[in-house]
Amino acid sequence: MKRLMLLMVAGALVISGCGSSPAKMVHIKLMKSDPPTDCQMLGDVQAEGDDMNEVKNELRIKTDELGGDFVRLDALDMSGGDAIAAGAAFKCQKPEPMEPVKSRAE
């Protein structure tokens, strides 16, 4: 019974993940260069993890949480087996204009 309960809890954790799917992060660019000039800086983002891919994805997740779509990667380092990354989150894409709502009188 304890084994079954442990498997159920582990399964629930795997299914829930970290809250952000990799597919959702695809739209967030991570570059070493500056973003286009019309982008708005949202703030600094930092991440630590086991490998470089993990910290890059964590920067994307944090940028998404801020409402951004571009990360300027300022630092990426492997120290003592851990990866550390820092950058700046930006919002570059303009929201699509909404169509005007037609009134019933028209």
C-alpha cells in the first residue's frame, strides 16, 4: 500500500511538472546580443541548475512569467559542477490589435 501511494505521488509530480511546458517556451528567444531597439526591458533574470540547458530554460520560464519574449544572456558559467546564468528579460512583440466590437444597432 505504501508503495502504491508513493508511485501515485511521484506520478502526480511528474505530470504537474514545473508549470511551464517546453512548447510554451519556444516563442521566447534567448540571445547573447541586444534585442531590437523597440523592445521594453522588464527586469533581470537569474537561474542556477545542474546543466546549461536547465538554466537557459529557467531564464525563459522567468522571462515568460514577467510577460516577456526575449532574453539577453549576459552570463553563463559552470562553476563546481553547477550552471549559473544571468540575463535581462524584454518584451518585444506587440500585442495584436483587437477588432472593434460591432454594436447591435449596425
